[in-house]
Amino acid sequence: MTKKKRIGILTSGGDCAGLNAVLRAAVHAGTLAGYEIVGIEDGTAGLLDDPARYQVLTPKMMDTTIMRLGGTILGTTNKGNPFNFPMPDGSFKDRSQEIIDGIKALELEAVIGIGGDGSLAILRQLAQQGGINLIGIPKTIDNDLGMTEISVGFETAVWTATEALDRLQPTAASHDRVMILEVMGRDAGHIALHSGIAGGADIILIPEVPYDMDIIAKKIISIREEQGRNFALVCVSEAVKTQSGELIEVEHAGGEKRYGGIGHYFAERIAKMTGFETRVTVLGHVQRGCSPIPADRLIASAFGVKAIDLVKAGKYDRMLAWSDREVIDVPIEKAIESYQQVATDGMLMKTARALGICFGDV
Ligand code: F6P
């Protein structure tokens, strides 16, 4: 019996909803096309172990329940760049060749890497160095990858943040409060903009739009005095800076820093400047770890299937992208070099402004 050609697949970077749906789609489509699908564990970390950690993924393992499952059954990591890998003695080492050797040992025809901009940049560098046939699938709740309208995980994160605003509104109204919701998104305000509109926020603060605290306070006072409303909702993106330009971060145990805490900065100032009682919800990782909503299941399924099409066609160094209701493929290089922030003159910004939503600038 001739040996089946093998396709490796891995999830890399922060998890999000829809990763398992991508795996499921690739396994079903790949198996039907005659390939064996090898799931590499914990992103590139699984290839640093000898022997490499992996599992053969079969359609039997990939039933509907897998599609509904949050997280990634393969595991992932958002640290440990193999080109500058932190060693236990505190030094850094280039371990890229070990990963390339791991891929060669698994005799993979191609590798499908599901990742955000950082992961895809690393995977591409590995592919160039090791002559690996790579296909990228965009995933990130931040939706900040270039060349694609949407990445796996974004829609679910928006849904979660919108639901949070829906839940904050009645309690805000009951207690005459300003409720501030801090959402993720790294340096792009897509989650805040989308959920802010969908969840009826009065004020949306995103890193792309500079704000003035006086304008924010004026808006809240006008809600009370001119509209006669006793509450307000504010949706703020985690990378918004203080008015003096300082970035607010949290240092986690182990010394890693992440954005977080800007909501409290606004709460303190809004309370002082408006007299409104103010509370903050920092939404955090609940935006990532839940069951994907249907939109993400569909995007994930379409990407998984298309990745197999590209392997069949021998078309590599490409990232799949969502464009105008179609899945297309674009050069990975182009996608990672164009960080996608909110277009401040884009349709959704105009929609929000026309609805009277304040961005703190006018
Ligand atoms: O990039 C995805 C993301 O969830 C960002 O929105 C957030 O800033 C970051 O990852 C959080 O990282 P970690 O999971 O390491 O806390």
C-alpha cells in the first residue's frame, strides 16, 4: 500500500474561538482528498521536543462537538520565539533548526499554520529557512491582520463583548451609573468599535482616535442633562493611552506585560468630572475561550477546506483571506506587513458618529 502524503497542522499564538472548527474542516477535507492530517501539539513548541509531539487527526475524532468547542485541542503558545528562545539559564538561543528538523522528521508535504501576525511571521521565517511548504490561516480576536476582512475568532469576541454591554446596561440604568467595559484588541480598536455599536455604547474609545477627557465628560453630562438619561455605557479598547500618552499595562507573574487597566483610569476621571457613580468591567479572556458563534464556524470551515485546496494545487507561502464573501489567498508576507487598525474614515466609524456615539475627539 502506498503511504499517504501527510499534512501538518498547528495552532499558534493566543487561542480564540473557532480554532477547532478549522482543524475539523481541514481534517475532513484533507482526508477526503487522500491525505493524512498530523496535528502538531502546542504550536512550534511540540516540534522542539524529541520526539516531536503530535497526533494523527482522523475524521472520527472530528465530529460536530469539536466544531463547537472553544480553545484548541492541539494546545498553543504565544511565547518562545524559536529564533530567540528563552533558555532556563536566562540566555536566549536560536532553536529554529530544531523545529525545521522536527517537520522534516514527520515527513510533511505541507504545514498549515493557524495564527496571528506574530505567529505567521515566525512560521514564514521557518518556512523560508527550511524550504517548508507553508499555508497560513488567519486567526485573532483582534482582527488586526492585514489583507483579510476577517480572522477566525473575531466575530465571537465581538459577540461576547456585545453581550457584556447588554448585561451592563440594565444594571447601569438601575443604579444611575456610568459603566465602562474594557475590551481586548491589542493596538487595533475593532472589538471596541464593533461591540460598542452593537451594544449601544454612548462612548467608544479606541487607540486610533486621540481623545480629550473634557469632551468625554461633556458627553456624559449631556446624556443626563439634555437627554434626561440616568446612565451611560463606555466601551474602551485596552491599548488606549492616558491623555498624557502613557500606556497602561499589567505585569503578570513571571514578568510578562500585557495591556490592561485603562478602564479604571477613565472611571476615576469620569466620576470626578461628572459626579456620576462609575464602575469598570475588564472583560479579558472570556472574549477568547468560548464556543464559536455560527459566523466563526463558517469562516473556520471555509478556511480549513480552502487550505487543503491550496495543498492539492501546490500553492504555498499563501495566507487565506476573507474578501467580499469569498475565500481568497494572498502572500503571507503582504498580510503580516500590513497591520490592520480601524480605518478612522471607514463605514463603521461613520455609522457610529451618525448615531451620536462619541469617540472623545469632537
Ligand atoms: O492577541 C490576542 C490577545 O487576546 C490580545 O487581545 C490581548 O492583548 C492578548 O492577546 C492577551 O495575551 P495573553 O493571553 O498572553 O494574556
